[in-house]
Amino acid sequence: MKKTRALQALHVSILSLSFASLAEPVRGEEEAQTRGEAQPGQNDPKALTLLSLEQLMDVQVISVARKPQKLAESAAAIHVISQEDIRRSGMSSIPELLRLAPGINVAQFDGNKWAISSRGFNEVFSSNLLVLVDGRTVYSPIFSGVYWDVQDFPLEDIERIEVIRGPGGTLWGANAVNGVINIITKRAKDTQGGLLTAGVGNIEQDTELLRYGGKLGESAHYRVYAKHFDRSHYDRAGDNKPNDAWNQTRSGFRLDWEPSGPDSVSLQGDTYAGTSGENINIPLLSSPYSRTLNDDVKVSGGYLRARWQRTLSAGSDLSLQFYYDHTDRKPATLEESRDTYDLDFQHRFPWWGRHELIWGLGYRLTQDETIAHTFSTSFNPASKALNLYSVFVQDESRWMGDRVRFIIGSKVEHNDFTGFQFQPNARLLWKPAEAHTLWASASRAVRTPSRGETAVRLATSPFQNQGMTFLPVVFGNPGFRSETLLAYEFGYRSEPFKNLSVDAAAFYHDYDHLNTTEAGNPYLESTPAPAHFVIPLRIENKSSARVYGIELEANWRLNGNWRLSGSYTLLQMHFRIDPASTDTASLARSGDSPQQQWQFHSYFDLPHHLNLDAALYYVDRLSNQQTLAYTRIDLRLGWQPVKDLELSLAGRNLLDGSHREFGSNLVQVGSEVPRSLYAKLSWHF
Amino acid sequence: MAFLNRAEGMFRKLARFLPFILAVAQAEGASPSEYEVKAAFIHNFAKFVQWPMSSGSNTLRLCIVGDNPFANALEVIRDQAIDGKHWEFQFLRTPQNLDRCQVAFISVSETGKLNAIVESLGGKPVLTIGDGEGFAERGLIINFYLENQKVRFEINPNAARRAGLAISSQLLKLARIVTVGEER
């Protein structure tokens, strides 16, 4: 009942907006009329030349939904989330923003955790998606995944998010198996002046950000910020009250310096501390064999990144980057502290006429210390330092007057678990006509073992049989191999009409050596008491899969005030296990990701500096996660009463009181995502 | 399954509103196109740039090199004069004899040849303009970009100096300045 009414309300609003647009002048026109000047337009284009330079810079234009050069000529399935998309999404966290990209599956697990992946294999620690922030990897090698709860820097500082589906191993290295997410922050010179934002809502109970940017002399710019948020817990169907509240304080800076023409130096850093709550299940060796614990996980950390770039000549540059990253997490079961040092060098130059070569070297040292507080989870060794060496080279050449581009390259890495890994790829791009692009690619990518897969001991709830207690324990395997992927993709991009652009990609992925857990022979263990039989579940590589699908995206700018966009994703996964494997549960992994997803967005500019933005999402059921299909509607109303002030009201998940997006796992208990409302004020001073 | 039924109903309702939506799209034709605005900018640039002593001809030659994105947009400036000089347009498929143009607009289709174009023009008094990513860093004097549906431009003053052109400070202060190293 509620749903039908909501949909009806949406229809009525679309209709009344259409009338509103016919009845009232467009914002730009209104201003020009009050200034008493001729309105430039198709009726009198020559009037444009009567405008001064400053006036010309104020004219809003309709352009074809043209992507930046880089995007239109990419031989990959890429989507860029712009700062404008971010501002008008009404979303307040980075993981939520990733819903905007087609082909990305975002499932919120609880108040501060997400399962995010591309093209399948979704789980709370999704291992196949590499995520970088300004070239710094935030993918943790402990469980091969991203701790999204500590990637919460100000959304207003993001320049764009590049979402690349498909393997990116050649340029980005191991673990960029199903995709790469590249979050790029704004340069300091683009965040000058002061910014104060404050928000309040039923879930985001309070959020504040204060940022200031200025100049140091003529050639340096800086910004500093501090932010804090407090988010309440979610809902859960079931007995326990969820403990997934989330709060964090964070501050950081960025300094960009151009000491001379060809050189630029950038220094940035952040530090954060907070609490991410969760509910976990801890096994007990005697009745009731399991208890649920409310765990307030304390998290803290920070990073420092320095980058030097020099332009050698037109089309040729080199860069050197160093970063240090520290993360600390204190769950009740196992504490982890990690230090990462990374040095990266890249050089790009034209050669041999029509070619451009880019090559690089990298070294990363990551060392962790884990402290186990319960018998159920521990690492052996408890502490380890991992070295990663890498070198890559890629050549790009242009043919037939720039209509055809051919890219070929490979990355070679050496890691402490699996030695040398090769990740070659080849891509071809062809523009048969203006505004039509075809591309194809073949790549190999690997997902290297995590610390967990090689060293963990994870006990799950024991059971009784004939008076004996049996405790299943997952054991890491130091001989765990890398998972491998051979991927074949092709795509088509076009602007069939003025103001309409479409983007289609199809892929076929062949995975091998996928992780499985193999049951071994039980043995008696006397400590901790009481004595019990351990059923060892060893992590092996005895599975493979074939995955294929398509991703479609379209953008339509109807007029100067109204833009629509939509996407559709289809995914088919078929898993197999080796004859020697006992892990039949692996066969059901296709049910961890939705077979279909689609979304539809409308961005409407109303008169009087109002924006009305609406989004509709559909995500198919997850048969292996006891999660039903769901439809989500978000609405956002933004208002800029004066130039430097913006007020907005956003409603998310308006259709449902609460719904589940992902199932619980061996340890963590998930929650249901509620309806939420959020009001925000943004003031530039 | 139930959802599919709901979706069908929704699409049928939206189909009824489609004529209104399209009407709105037609009615709103009053915003100028991107290239009409860029043409107007080029006309303005010519007012704020000084070429070295010219041959005294009374035409300002604008050469479009490569694919022509302007289509009819150049009509916006066709009969407009600057200091008694009128615009003359030339459409070049290949970047030959660019030194006979006062202004050269290099289309994005020539991205691959950009380095060669910049080198061959070194020192000649041609105002090079483009609208591709990184074109100013690669040596063009003025490069357009879009920001929030508005046309903006960036200027490479070193490139202007190399060409022997003087750019008025009134134009420089409205531009994003691009600094790149000097060629060795």
C-alpha cells in the first residue's frame, strides 16, 4: 500500500514539474531579463557577441552529454562520478556514492559496514575490488578487503571518483581483479576560502565539517579541515538490539606547491579516530555454544602522502610518490595494527612516432601486529612484514589518423606469498565514425593471498554429537595460491543524438584457483578446556567460475534544466569445484550477488535556485544471503538562497521502513537499512 | 515476480506523461549551444590579444584544424568586426600552412598530432586555441573547458610569449593559468 502511494506521488511530481518548467522562465533567462539585456539564444545568436567576457562566462550552455576526453577515449568500462553527481545524490558517505556507478553492487551490511563489489563475488570483505584514494591503496591485506568505515573524508573534497569495471592489474597491480575505484581529491587551489557544513537527521544525528583553504606566497596553496559525525544504530528483524552505531572525528590537510614551471609537489595527510559498533557471534566450548556480543570497535589511524611531478616536455612527465599509512582496529576478538610504506615511480613519454610509453617501479612494505583476545580468532604468525615489488610497462599507439588506438602492457609483481605474478593486458579502441567508439580488451589479473588466508585460525560455533563437542575451525594455508582471472571484454560508446549518450559493455570472466574450505580429519584438542574435537577446515584453491554479463548506461540531457540517467546490469555466474573438493557451499556463491540491477536518476533545476533530484534503484535478490530483492527511492531538494549558502533535505530509502541488503556471516551479524532523512547546511565564507 | 507487475503499471503511467516531457524538451530551446558561446569567446579573445606588426590586411583569419565542431555556430561572429578587420574562416583537414592564420582552433580530432603542430608553429604569431583535455599544458595558448555547464578557458602564458603575442591582463585575470616548463 505504502509503495503504490509513493510511486503515485512520484508521477504527480514529474507531471507538475513539467508544467512548472513550461510556465516559468529558466534561471539564466530570469537573471538576464532583470539585467535588462538581450537574451542570447537561438533566436538571435549574434547577440552573444554583444556580451562582455565576464557575461559570457555566466552563460549556461547545453552541450552534448560529453564526457571528458579521457572518458570518451577509454578502452575500458569506466564511469566517472563527478562532484556535481556527489553533491546532488543526497548521500553522505563514500560507500553509498558508489551506488551511482553502473555495475557496482553496493549492499549495506550494517550501520558502518558495506559489501561492495563489481561483477560478482560480493562479501563484506570483498577481495576483488581495488580501491585507491589519490594513488594510495586502502585495500587491507589482512582479509583482502576495504574497511569502508574509515574511508570517510569530506565528500566536498572529492574531485571525482573513477569507477573502472574489469581487471586493472596492468596499471594498478594485484587485487584489481574485478575493478578499480580511484577516488581523486581536489587540488588545494580548488578549495580556497572557508566552508562550514552542518547536518542533522534521524540516522546521521549530527555531522559537522569545517574547512579552510588559503595561499602561501604565490605558488603554494593549502587547505585544512576537521570533521565529526555521530550516526545512530540501524534496525534489525530479530531479537538483539543492533549495536552498529558509528562515530568518528577526522582532520587533515593538503598542501600543493609549484616551485617552478615544470615541477609540482603535493603533500597531504589525515588522522582519524572513532568507534564502529557491531554485533558478533563468539563460539563457546560449552552450552549454549555461542553468544552474541555487542562490540564497540575502536578505530584510529592516519596517513601522510607526498608526491612530486615534473613535466619534462609536451606529453612527457614523471612522478614520484611516497606514502605512509597507519591503521589501528580494536575489535573484542582480535586487535590489528598495521603500518604501510609505499614508494611509487612513473614515467611517461612519447617515442617511436605514434607511441606513448608509460612505465613504473614500486615497492611497498606492510607490517602488522595482531593480538588475539579470545581463543576463537588468532593469527599464526601474529605479526608479519610483507614486501611487494612491482614493475610495469604499457605502450599506447595511435593509428589511422587517431581512429584506432592499441594498448599493450604488463605488470610484474613479487610478493612474499606467491612469488612472481604476471598481469598482462591488451586493449584496442576504434572510432569508426565521429561520436561512435568500439573497444575490446583481453587481460589477466590475480588476487594475491591475504594474511587471513595464509595464517588465520578462526573457530565457529561448536556442536554436540554423541556426547562429544566438535569445533569447526578455519585454518589459513601458507601455501595458498593466488586466484587468477582471464577476462575478455568489449564495449560500445556513442552519442546517437545531440544530448543523449549511451555506453554498453559486455564481459566474460574465467576464474581459476578460487578459494574453498576443505574439511579435514577431526582431532582431539585439550586446550582450552573442555576437551573437544577440532574439525579443521583448510583454505585451499579448489574452485573455478565462469562469469559473464552486460552493463548498459545512458545519459540524456533533455534541456538546460533537466538531466536523466540510467543504467542496467546483468550478471550470470557459474561456479565449479574440483573433484577433490568437499566445499559444496562454494557452488552457491552465485547467490551472493544480484543477477540484475538497474537505476534511474533525474536531476531537475527549478527556478529560484532550487534543485530537485530523484533516484530509483532496483537490486535483485541474493539467494545465498537470505536477502530479498528491493527497490529504493531517494529524493533530494536543494536550495541556494544566496550564492554561498546551500540548504538541502534528502530522504533515502523512502519506500521501505527497513530492509536487508546482505546476510550475516560466520562472525558478524547484519542489520536492516532503515528509511532516513537528512537536512544539511553548507556555507562558503 | 510481483515487482514485475508493479513495474509494468509504472511504465504505462510514465508513457502517458511522455508527450508533456517531450514538449518541455522542445520548448526549452533558449539556451545557446556550447560552440556558439565558444565562437563568441574567440571573437572576444581577438579583442584582447595583440599580434606583432601585421601586413595590414583587413581580415582576421580563423582556421579550424581537423573535425569541425562548430557547424553553424561560427555564424555568430561572421559579420562582426574588430578594429575594422573582418573574420575569414578556413577549414583545414590537415595542419598545413597554419602560419597564414591569425587564429587557429585545433580540434580534439588532432590530439595525436598536437605535439607536431605546436613544434611547427614555434615562434610564429598564431593564437592557438583548443578544447581538449590538457591542450594548454601541451602548448596551445588558450584551451576551453566546461564547468557546471558554463564555458571556461585556461591560458598558457609561456606559449603566448613564444608566439610573440601580447595578452591583455583583462583576459589573463579571467583565465585559469597553466604553467609548463620551457622546452629545452
